[in-house]
Amino acid sequence: MEPISILQRYFGYDSFRPNQEQVIRNVLQKKDSLVLMPTGGGKSLCYQVPALIFEGLTIVISPLIALMKDQVDALRVNGIAAAYLNSSQSRNEQEAVFRQVHRNELKLLYLAPERLMASDMQLIGFLKRLKLSLVAVDEAHCISQWGHDFRPEYRLLGQLRQEIPEVPFMALTATADKLTRADIISRLELKDPPSYISSFNRENICYKVEPKRNSFQRLLDFLEGNKKESGIIYCLSRNSTESLAAKLQAKGYAAEAYHAGLEKHIREERQEKFLRDDISIVVATIAFGMGIDKSNVRFVVHMDLPKNIEGYYQETGRAGRDGLPGEALLFYSYADVNKLQQFTTVENNEEQSRILLKKLDQMVLYGNLRSCRRKFLLNYFDEEAPDNCGNCDICLGKYQYIDGTILAQKALSAVARLNESFGAGYVIDFLKGNTSGRIREWHKSLKTFGVGSDLSRETWSGYLEELIAQEYLKKSEGPYPVLQLGPKSRAVLKGDETVMLSVRKEPEKAAGQKRKT
Ligand code: ADP
Ligand code: ZN
């Protein structure tokens, strides 16, 4: 039967979405493929339709045990023979599934990857003897340490691949940058797989970054406009999810914390309440969200800096699934960058440390960006985008330009005085006149020490990034980058060049709160 007839008959849809049909045609030729589609883009049909056309059994690898049952139930409702195997089932239930498989009664079998490891890899041996038509690996980025959600059990899939080399594999994911994609291909040993990449643009999401100062107050201002709306607030630590949830409750918000340290039944209950709109806000670590399909999430806030763009984009992507406007707000601080830098060092693994640091660097760039955020995000995933999206804080004109010549002179002369041998953090401490032990004694006696004490660290961090972007400064390569004078710095120090820097227009509400920093 033709794919389109299967689509209409079993799934009740009229036509394919972009890329679905191409993917299906490719796999029908028994070829490997890599499918990148945003969440909600329709990845499932890419393997479900071929599963019905092929004679044998299609295996679907999925890490989301909680969702397996729903997926299988939905297929059965459509008259499709499907079952699942995971650790939540009793022995009897599992054996019943094995019997169905033996009798060739199934078209689709959903498997949790850790199930492959159980009982000494017996399952791999079992699968090997079956007539398999396709292995679909959902959330395939979990196989890569470079992705944002590495799961060691996914590594077993490499082994599965080697055991059944003739069966086509389809890797599917909603978040993988170039590096992660290459890693997926090599780990699964995909053979010349065509990559099907759908547009990742989420037009209806407005991206905003604010300096992390008075962030709780700023959050309240933000929520004021979203009083009863549904939203997710991400924090880095479990403790901060709980304390923030409590503070929000005290302000009358129906908010609950969610993190992996909570008991399972509590997590399930809170997730359920959120899905049913019994509570409007979940304050969570990144443990929350994967596989959660709630269409009316209106905002996603990051109280702390995420570790990389992949994670950030995945998390913000949970807003506005229904196509109505959604907001993504990030509080950016230089202190967070410092904190996260420590996590990028992986012992005995220089390459990985380097990659993690590089990914964090992109996040820092994003935080300090003065051009369209959407363009940056889409470019990060290799997608073209216009210069102005009209729906991010930059394009909406939240910044204005000032004559920053004197500020630039302060920064450049500090870099010069420090012999171009120190990183941004140190230069900022020097500019601010930080008298702690971190600063060398003789630096404290230099004339430029403390000339920038009137500005916050975040502001300086932003200015330094802008000065780098405009080539007044540059960052050295290597694991401990230092700031150096750039090709255009001479003219500025001599007073021959005017430098423009941007400042954030203070939000209306916070106008009276100008703090001394
Ligand atoms: P993903 O796994 O990419 O997040 P799903 O496969 O769960 O997305 O699909 C998201 C939704 O889109 C589902 O409700 C699905 O039924 C629907 N959908 C997928 N393909 C089509 C199509 N060709 N026409 C209409 N609806 C579709
Ligand atoms: Zn924009």
C-alpha cells in the first residue's frame, strides 16, 4: 500500500507534513536516515507508516517509559498491532509481549533502551532472530555525550546496530547541533544517511534576555502580565526550585517545584496537575519537560544560565505549542558563567571539556547578543534566517545606542595595563576595583584600577563582548582565553574614534529601582 493511503486509512490525516514523505520513501528503500524535526513536527509517523508497509517488526527505542503506554494505546485505537517492553511491567506482562512477537502478531514494539541491557543482553539475541524491518531511535541525541541529555544506556544501541547490520536505522531528534548530529551518525554507524532537517523556527515565541539583577522582582513584574497563564520556570539547582516555588506561592501564584530529587508519586502528581491546569506554574530543574506535551504553556523563564544552546532551545520550545504567542525570558549574569565554567572540566577528557566550554561560550554570546536572537539560534542549528525577526527583545528595540567612547577607553586601557594577559573576569574585577585577594597587589596601585566601579559586572561583561564583536578587543584561543587589544583599539585609545555601545532600555516597571552596583 502507498504511504499516503496508510496515512489516510490508519491515521485519518489527508496529507503529509514537510519531510515526512521523503523520510518514509527513503526508509522504504531500506536505507538509514537522520530526522531532525522540532517537537510536534510529526516524527512518529516517519516510522509508524513504514512499519505498516514493511512485512516484519519495527522496533522503536524511546527513553520515555511514561509515554510508551499512551503511544501504544493510541496506535491500538487506530487498529495497529503494537506493544511495549519496559521495566515498569511485570514478568507476566513481558512474557505475553514476547509471545506476541513470536507469533508475528505485532507491527511495532516500543522498547526502553535499558531493557536491552537487562538479563545479560538476552534481548539483543532474541531480536537478532526476528524478522526486523526497521529500528527507529527516538530522542537520538541521548546517545551523544555532546548532546544535552546524555543517557548511558543509549550506548547499547551501537551494539544492537552491530548485531543487526542489515536492518535500517532511523535516528530522530528535535535537538542536535552539528556536533551532536555527527556523533549520532557515528555512534549508530548510520550508513551515508540523508539528513532530513525541518525548519526549527518558532515564530510565535518571543526571546528576551534581561540582566540577572533583582531577578525575583523582575519575575513578578513579568508574571504580572501573565497572571493566570501556564508557564515553566527553570532553575539550576533543586533547592532554588523549592525556594522560588514557595516565594511565588506566598505571592498568590499556583506554583509547584519539580526536580529529580522528589519522590516519584509527587513528581507525577505535580506534572498531572500542571497538565490539567490545576496549577499554573512549575518551577523546575531541567528534569522537567521532556516528553511533556502541553500546548498552552505561555512562557518559559530561565532564572539561571543554561549550559548550552541546545538545552535552552529545547526548553524554550515548550512554550506556545498551540501556535499562540509564547515568551521565553532568560536572566543572564556573569556570575552564572563563572559557575558553569567549573562544570565544563571533565577529568581525563580534554576533548570533551573543550567542547563543553565551546558550547557554554555560545550561550554567553547569546546572553550578550545585540543582534536578532532568533537569527542567532537558527544559525546555531545551521538554518538561515533574516536579520530582523520582529519578535525578540533586540528586534523590538529594547536596546538603544550610546556614545561609549569613554567606557571603551577605560576597558581598553585596563587590558593594556594588564599586559593583555588576563581573562574577562579578571579585567572586570580590575575595572570595578575589586580589592579582594584575587587581584594582584601591584595591579591595585595602577591608575586605571577601579575606573569602572560605577557599573555592574553584567554591564561590563556585556560591553566587553560588544567590544570584542566590534574588534576593539579580541579573545585569545585556548582553554584560558585572555583579552587582548584588537586591530581597532589604537584609534580609540588615542581619541580618534567614537565607539557606540548599547544599553538596555530599563523596563517601565523597574524604572524607579535603579540600583547602585
Ligand atoms: P513529534 O514526535 O515530532 O514531537 P508527533 O509525532 O507526536 O511529533 O506529532 C505531533 C502531532 O502532529 C500529533 O498529534 C500527530 O498526530 C500530528 N501529526 C503528525 N503528522 C501529521 C500530518 N501529516 N497531518 C496531520 N497531523 C499530523
Ligand atoms: Zn529578532
